[in-house]
Amino acid sequence: MLAKTVKVEHTMRRRRTTIAVAGAAALTVSLTACGGGSSSGDGGASGGAAKFDAAVTGVVNSSDAKGGTLRYANEGEWDSTDPGDTYYGYSWNFARYYTRTLVTYKSAPGAEGATLVPDLATSLGKSSDGGKTWTYTLKDGLKFEDGSPITSGDIRYAVERQLDKTTFPHGPTYFNDFLADVPEGYSVYKDKKDLDSIETPDDKTIVFHLNQAFSGFDYFAALPSTVPVPKDKDTGSKYKSSVVSSGPYKFADYQSGKSFKLVRNDQWDAATDEVRPALPDNIDVTLNVNKDDIDQRLLSGDLDVSVTQLGIGAAAKAQVLADPEQKKNADSAPLNRTWFTSINSEVAPFDNIDCRKAVIYAADRTGYQTAFGGSIGGGDVATSLLPPTIPGQQKIDLYPVSSPTGDEAKAKEALTACGKPDGFETSYSYRVERPAEKAAAESMQQSLAKVGIKLTLKPYPQSDYFSLYAGKPSFAKKEGLGLMANGWGADWADGYGFLSQLVDSRVIRETGGASNLSVRDPEVDKLIDLAVNEQDTAKREQEWADIDKKVMEGAWVYPGVWAKVLLYRPKTLTNVFVSSSYDGYDYSALGVAKS
Amino acid sequence: MTAFIARRAVAAVVILALVSFITFAIFFLVPRLAGASADDLASRYVGKTAGAEQVHERAVQLGFTDPVYVQYGDFVKGIFAGRDYDLGGPAPEHCPAPCLGFSFIDQNPVLPDLLDRLPVTLSLAAGAALIWLISGVGVGVLSALRRGTVFDRAAMAVALAGVSLPVFFTGLLALSVFSYTLNIFPPGSSYTPLLENPIQWAYDLILPWVTLAFLYAAGYARLTRAGMLETMNEDYIRTARAKGLPERTVVLKHALRSTLTPVLTIFGLDLGLLVGGAILTESTFSLPGLGSYTVQAISHNDLPKVLGVTLLAATFVVIANLVVDILYAVIDPRVRL
């Protein structure tokens, strides 16, 4: 699950007056064309009238005007700004300012934003050996911020170094899992030896050899793991404060836990970059800013972006939705995320599928949705795990109910079938710091009580929720955690990115830490292997949809809400749109209106 | 007097040693007694995808597999001699003496972070303390002298509100009104170092100062008022008046001096505690001081940071206590006995 936090930066500047001009809607959708070579510096804001949800499907305040300072703030702090050691969705989004990857996502609104396009590479990967070998060729004219050329060796080194999860514990492990013949505990710092599974026959070519065919390798190539790192500048865990830029901006100031600032990287060549318009001159980020303060500053125009994109808080949300002038600057953005409840078959009587079905039938759909914020900024009632933002998702509803508040008759039928006609007792875990999960748990407690299922609510600290409590099978079983609050955001918008870590029983570890808390179905595992190896996109998407259905047939989860988040875009922002690639506004496209 | 100070100083060192041991035990011994394994503790400091082997390797690296007394010994040794941490990477990380700990999350020594943030907290505490001392004592004296008047009742009502309203309420209210609506003061997270621009420093901190001072001034006003009312009824005040001393002299020279003794005692302790981190104020105004640092450390389960802050805060409280004890001894020789 991509954890998300917020980052804020602010300066002392007072409100800036937007010069955005309403109209010119025709220009909005073509924002991406202003990337790279866009020019003038005297261009002006030109369109995209603000209205509620306008940035979900189009570009608001389209402009090619360069200059100004874009101000971000974060209510917490990054896991790491080292591209090889970060796993926050907003961090991957933000990293496109100072890094480039082999391939990346198109800068476009909505689903089109999840389209893969070449970045450092001249094209998407070319596969051979039935999908086990992937080759990329680098563009000409690529340079680091110090002017040295970016070579395939720099990418090879970057991928190799981040395999060391002791030094870089935060990042994803896809390359660890899929590269061929990675020695146990491999570290570039100790082993001093390159991997045989990554070849660089020349400075422009890099070849990856996998231990199994994988049709979606381009998604791996889009991970920050492939951001080039010059070996002689690598300082291990300290590199996060001195990242050598390959993107349009570079670090000018880095104060751990407080703030950092990006300025233009004059070695970046716009002609090699079809994605980043690089509009602002500077990007300021302030860390650890009070969440309520962030909201107020967004509304007053003292801040441009709340970087974690967790959405405005309850107080600000009420204020925005009540004021038509403010509401038109808000977007209820759909996410590649589902909030749900895992039903633990390791805890009786949930080893019986009918008892699991009883929970699904009895659950109050509306109550669960309300707990997460309602239809605006909370999400839509889910009927399966895969959210509608994932290509190929198919709307299924295997457990239709007579009322959105639950179907007592069907629930009692299921209870009778599982031999518990009078109900039973079990426990429900949730993360104590998350009021929405608590509210959802209470909603479940009330709705399930109507059919005799009595829930004892058990809160646990979120920092250890997966590692020591709900995610540790022995603990969950010992404590009788039959139901467990859960949530998942895709690493990227496709079936593998969403489901692989969520429903594959082989990711469940006795030591804890897995996000799959309940799905233990060998048939699902087999289907995943088939989908991973499928080269045809349409067939692959169908297979992931089948897996989604199979999970629901097993009643392993109660799918609560397909998440949305209420984002606010101050008038100071230009080129604002929600992209499916990183769950929120595409940062690389944003500009600021001149005062 | 020297012996008294020496005794107190030794006691202060013992207290700090005890605080360090107890804090260390809470973080590293209690979880073990509750059944957590070394690997369980280490699982907080690895990525979410870490396997058992990696978790165990991290536990060994962080010393969690050693007996707790060995870990504490290493910690104490680090304070005097520094420590090296091999956490992978090109070279072991060195934490120079005095090493108050090494963040498992940031992979940085804790002390430089603390020293980096200390000026922010000192700035906040000193400015607020000055405001609350002057305003609290001033209002307290006036209220006592005008007992029962509208001013007295209004001042005490405001004082009650000050004590009752939490900083996160008054702070956010102040930001909303003065920063975002009237645009008079800077928004949250504004801080300029004193030496960089003293005027900007003061301008940035006015709202946090006033907000924090409002909380404390209320208590000081009530304390001063009560003390003054009691003192003004003393015989020696009547005598002073009978001798024909001006009322101003009676109040300021005789009554107030006596009243200030307990006020200053509490002031010393309050200031010591605040330097340990005005958590709510710093969090509300997003100031990068020790308080917000503590909140971040707790939210990330970064125990060495919490331990470091605790020790630093304890040091300031103990020093403040020591200073107060010494001042008391100066004022009242019986304390030295």
C-alpha cells in the first residue's frame, strides 16, 4: 500500500492574484503539448474555467507561463527523497521534478495519465525471451545536473544499489523479486560486483533479465528505482540529502525534517523530455506543518499544494462544500484505492464461507461510506476490490442487498447455512489514529449486531498495524481478529499493481508485514501467475477482472469504499488536473499564476 | 553555600542518570518484558516488504539482540566516547560524543538535530515567558489593588479563559483571524533565526508568543493576585503605610517583592519544561523546534529521538530546579541546612 502523507511549504508571501482567464477551454486538454519545448516565458494563463470536479477530467487554468515559486507543504515528512528508497505515491509524483526514469506516465488528465511513455529511454521496453528479457535504449543529450552524461551504467548501478533493503528499507522490492539470480542479501556496498541479470553492452543500452516472464515490466521501469545514480556520488543512506538531479529541477537547500527547495537544473534539456513542462522557477517545500494550518493556507492562497494529497480536513471540507465560490476550486478525485474489511478465515467461524457471506450481507454500505467521508471526497460504495480507475475493471455485485443499510434476511440465511443461526462473537481491528476506520468499525458493529454478530473493537497503532498486529497471522489468530480494517492503494494503475500484494496468499508471512490479511485461495494464486505471464493486454485485463471476481466469490473481504479524496486547488495554480498515475494532481504539470 | 551547590549538582546528575535509565527501560526493556522479541522491535525500522531474515539482520545491527543492560551500557558509552553504527551503506555511520542516540529512521545522530532545533524552542519559550511574566504579574497586581472592581472581574474572567482554552484552539483561531483573514501576521511555519534578522524573528514569533503567553499569563495573574491580596493585609504593609511611605513604594518595593518569590519559583520550572518542547504551540504554528520534533519522533516510533528529547528536557528541568534551589537558598538561608 502506498502510504500517503502531506507536505507543506510556505513562504512569507501574501496572496497572489491569479491572472487565469476563464474560457479558452480548447487549450485545456492539450496541456501536455506545452511540455518540453514550451517556450516563451511570457505566455499567459489561458483557460480552463474553474468548477467543481473540473480537474478530474480536464485541465483547469491551462497555461504555458513560466516563472514563480510553487509552494508545497507536508503535514509530515517524506520517507526519503532518495529515489531508490521511497514508497509514497506523492513522493513518486514529486520526484519527477528532480529525477527521470526509463519510462514514465503521460502528463494528461484522468485515465490517460496512467499511460506509459518513454522518458530516459527512446521507447517503451522491447521484450524478448517470452517476456523474460527487456531492453531499453537511452536518448541522446541526457545529463546529470553537474553536466556529466547519463549512461546506462548509471541506471544499472541505481537499480542494483536499491536492491540492498537494509540500506534502503523503504522502497518497493519488485526488482528484488523479479531480477534473475540476485544473490541473497546482495549489496553493492559489500559485494562490489555487478549483477549478471542487468547488462549494459554500451552506454546507451540496458538489458534486464528476469527470473520469470512478466508482461508489465514497463511499470517497473517507471519506478523511481530506475532513476540514474552516479556511483561516485552515492553516499548510501545519506544520498537523500544530496540527490544528483536528472530532471528539470535540482536541490538547492535541504534541511532535514524542516524544508527543502528546488531550483532549475540548467543541464536538463527540454528537447529530450516530452512530459515535464517545468513551469515554475522554484519549488519550495515545508515539512511537518499543522494539517489545519495547511487547509487554511490553501483556502487563503498562502499555499499552493498540500503535497500528500490526503484531502482537506473535515472542517475545511464543510467550509468548502458550503461555499459555491470555494467549491468550484475543489475536486473529488477518484483514487486507485479501496477501503475494505478483511475477513480472516483463520479465526472461526470465518473458516466457513457462509459466515463470511453473512458479514457482507449484513454490512451497512451507507454507514461504511459515510465513515470514510461520504460520496464527495470519501468514495463510492464498492462491490469488489478493484476500483473503477483500474483499466479493465468490471463492475460486479455478487452480494446484492435489499437495502443500502444491509440485508438482514440474506445475512440470517447465510448464518443458518454456516451453522450459527443466532450469530457469534468476534473482534474487529482498526488503526487507532484513523478516525474513519474507527467510524467504519462502529458502523459494522451496529449493522452486524442486528443479525447477532457481536463485534469487539480493537484499536492498534498504525505504525505496527501490519508488522506486529493485524498483519501478523499468529497475533491475529491469538487475539481472535476475525475482521480487520484494511486499505490499499495501487502502486500503479493496473491489475497487477493493485491486486498482486493484496490477494496473493504467498505474500502472507508469519513474521508479519503483508497487506494481504485474509485472502488464502490457491486458485487465486494460480490465476495471478497466469495474468502475470499474459502478454496480450486485453486478455491480461480480463484475467485481473476474473481474479477480482474470484476473491469476491470466496467472500474473503467486505469491499467497503472505492476511495475518493477532496482536493483543493487555489487560484494560484495553473495547469491543474487529476491523473490516474499518482492518485491526485500531476505535480510535474503544475505552474503558478503570476501576481 | 558551596557545599550546598555541590550537593545539589551531584543530585542533579543522579537524577539525569535515573531519567536516562528509566526512559531507556521504557523503550527497550518494557516491550521485551511484554513479550516482544528483538525482531519485533526491529520490524519498525525496516521496509514493509522486509522478510524475516532482513528484519533479524536489522535487529542485530541495532543491537536489539543484546541484553538490555548491554544496550544501555553502549548508550552511556556513546555519550562519553561516541559510537559507530553499521547499517549497511558504503561505511559505518559515526555518532560522535556526546552521542545521545542515533535515529533509526533518518539514520542520523540525534544531538545535531536537537541543537539545530533548540534555538527555535528557546526563542519561543523566552519571548512567551517575558510576555506572560510581565502581563501576568501586572494584571495580578492591578487586580489585587482593585479588588472587586470591573477590571478585577474582567481580568480574572479572561485569566480563567486563558487557563481553560487549549493552545491548539487559541493558536488556530489567532492564525485564522490575524494571518489568513486580516493578513497582519505571517502564516504558520514562519521562523527566521534571530541572528539573521532580529526584526523578522520577532515578527514571525509574535502570534506564537502571545498564544503561549496567554495560557501561562492567566495562571500567573491569578497567583500574583492571590499573593498580593494576602501580602497587602500583612502587618508590615500597614506599618509601611503608617510610616507615610507612598503607596507606589508600598506596593512595588514591599508587597510585590514578597509576592514574587513563589511566582519566580514556578516561573523557573515552567521555563525549564517549555525548553523541553512546547509541543502544542510548535505543532499548531508548525515551528521546527523540539516540540514538533518530538511529535514527529513519536509518530514514527523513532525511539532514539524521543530518548534524546527526553534527556534534553530533563536536563533543562533539572537545571531550572537547581537554579531555583540556589536562589531560594540565597533568599532563605534555612534551606541550606
